[in-house]
Amino acid sequence: MIGLGPRISVSRPPIGGAAFAMTDIVGIAMHINAGNVLDTLTKVTQWTDLTSNLNDAKQAAGSKQGTLVADALNGHPEVVFDGGDDYGLPLGDPLAVAANSPFSLYYVAKVDTTNDIVAGSTANNTWMRHNSASQMGMKWGNNTSNIGLAPTISLGNYHLVEIHRDSADACRIIRSGVQVASFNKTQALINLNVIGSKSGTGFLIGSLLEFAMVPNVEITAEEEVNARALLLDKYALP
């Protein structure tokens, strides 16, 4: 079921009197942003995981590395992928979500062409991609018949995209603070192990600024709202 909704809460109360950080989310397995990378002459060799899990995304092959661009959005950098020889950044450890298990995923990206892969698997039909000029799609569980589509994802513009599944298998896609889709999906999310590509055949043409994953944990409403507000404020997204 595709359901459009009003803009949802983006207020950000403090937690414990301190500023909220993505790594405050209980169960977060990976958090990367373009402000914490290793690069050689702007070619990104490592995207450093900001959690304690050391799940860095690395790309040793120079011809496959994305390009770091400083001051891309509201004073923050981005990593640009050209979709040709840029293969993306493989993760140190695959991120997996069991069937019927909750998860949350956040990313800030600008996708320039259709069918671009934001994150995926080299071995399974698992990916988050932008299917057309107005739709963002998800496929997981190695099942080609199960795709969730969200409207109002416009090419060439920066978006904060959130994907949440709760313990009852209810899934929501939220784009820049507006819920744009809701549906039920029970399948496992298998072997998410590369940022900016999937299966060696799909690639990102665009840029990625932030990516965070919380597998097999249902985050609290407060954590969800705080993370949304943090990222919308950081990148001055509407």
C-alpha cells in the first residue's frame, strides 16, 4: 500500500541533557558520513564507521573510488559516484536483518539518474534504489516480486530517506520528514555489503553524504524523531 502523509514530527528534545548523535541509537550497527573519510587526492579509500563496530567501507582500487567534494551541502562534504567505473565501497561486515525482524535505515543522498543503487548486496537481490524520476524502490529477501515503492523522490535533489520496519512487519518510507509510503514486508534483508552498488551490475550516479543502519532492533519513537531532526538540521533540508 502506498500512503502519502503529512510532514511528521521533527522536534528534537535533548537526551540526558546532551546533544543527540546518531550513535546514541541503541543497536546501531553502522554510521558513516562524508566528513569522516580517508582519501588520496580526493579519491575515497575508506569511509570510517563512527560506531564502535569498526564496519568501515573501503575501496582499494583507484579506478573504483568515489570522489570527495568539500562544502557540497550546507557546508558539509559528499562522496560523488559516477556510476561507470566507481564500484562503491564494500563493507567490512555485511549488514543483515532476519525475517520478521525490525530495522531502521537512514541516508542522505542525491541521485542523478534512474535505477541508481544507494546500497545493496553483491550476492542477493537486496538493494535500495531510485527506480525512476519520481520513485524510490527497495528489494530484499532475494525475491524479485517484493518491491516497495515510494513516490516523490525527485532526481537531482538532495533527500533524507528513512526506511523503518517495526516488530509487526509494518514498513514506512519517509522522505525529508514526510511519510511517502507504507506497506508490510516480512522477508529477511540479506547480506547488505556495499555502499553505492549492488551485484556488480547496478551503480550510483550521484552523491552520498550520510548512511546509518540499525538492524534487528526496533528503535524508539524518540530515537527516530531525534535522528530525523539531526539530519534535516545538519543539511538544511526542507
